[in-house]
Amino acid sequence: MFLHHAYLIEGREEAVASVHLFILEKLGITLSGNPDFTYVTHESFGVDESRGLKETASRTPIGERKIILIRSNVFTREAQNALLKLFEEPTPNTHFFVITPYPRALLPTLRSRMEIFDVGGERGEREESPEMSLAKKARASEPRERMAIAGALHDEENKQKSVRFLEALTEILDAEMRKKRTKEVAHSFSAVSRAASYARDIGASMKTLLEYAVLSLPE
């Protein structure tokens, strides 16, 4: 069976077992105890982690194929650009599986280098997060209320919550584009996904990014 060089999986830790099963059933490769298998997991995947990954990917596999599984909730913009270069020039016989709960928050150019791998069923079983509920409220609100939501998030001084809110907005707009793509929604998706990407940077002005994102939402 032909195996693509990179796959994108929407999920969390539970998706790891699905990837293991897929590789075992489709390729007959057991990952447990396999020296050609690397599992990398971080809450936030940054540029240092991407450098380590590049070094791992450059090593020649002992067997026929090398499998690298990456799981993270957050990928910084610098790390995504590093992964993009890695995926544009894939190491022969090396295959990446990227697991994240927010795939549509990744840079579109990075997503385009990966095939979507549906683990099946898990997405609908998860409860809606508070950030997704808040993002839906912002999407349905008038500009003044959207700004109030952005202000309240900033006042909480919880960066991860703000990032998850921006990622949830990205998911909502992505779903809207799948149903009916308009210039307004496409422009908003680009703006909000850009804000979500910059929000992971150290020293980013979260207040500015939150306000920029909610003001970019179409009426």
C-alpha cells in the first residue's frame, strides 16, 4: 500500500490508538518497540521541537519505513513554517502523522501538504468546549457585543483560553465555507486563522489579536 508522507488527524490523545491500528492493519507494521517509530507530544510545539524533529527525520530508517507521530494542542507559527519546509522536501521512506484538536487553526499552506486522516466517530462524541460556545456566541452577535467578549477574554489574562477561542472561531468559519463559500467568509477565515497563528507567539498582543479577529467576522 502507498503511504502518503504526511497525514493530519483531528483529535487528542485517544487518536493515537487509531493511528497505531491503521498502520498495523494497512501496513503490517507494529509500532510498539519499533526503533523506526518516534512519538513526540507537547502541549505547545515550538521551533525548538521542530528542530529536534528535523534531526529525527534525517536519520536513515533501520527497516523499510520510519513513522513519526506528533501530537500537540498548539503549534507556533515558527514551528509550522519549519514543518512546512520539512514536508515540502520529505525524507524518503519517512511518514508523519500530526494529531491536533484544532487542525483548521494551522496555516493553510501547511495543511495543504498533508492528507486528512479521519479516525472516525470521535469528533462527535466530545462535548463542546466553553471556548467553542463563546465563539458561536461571538459569531452570532453584533459588533459591540463581540468587542465585549474580546475584552472579557483579555481581562481574564488566560492566554490559552484566548488561543482556543480564536481556534474555535477558525473552525466555525471553516465549516461555513464548506457549506457556502463567499468572499466575506473567506476573508474573515483568513484574518481569524492568521490571528490564531500569531497568538501563539511570545510577546503577542492578545488584546489586539482578539479585537482584530472579532471585528473581522462578517455581519
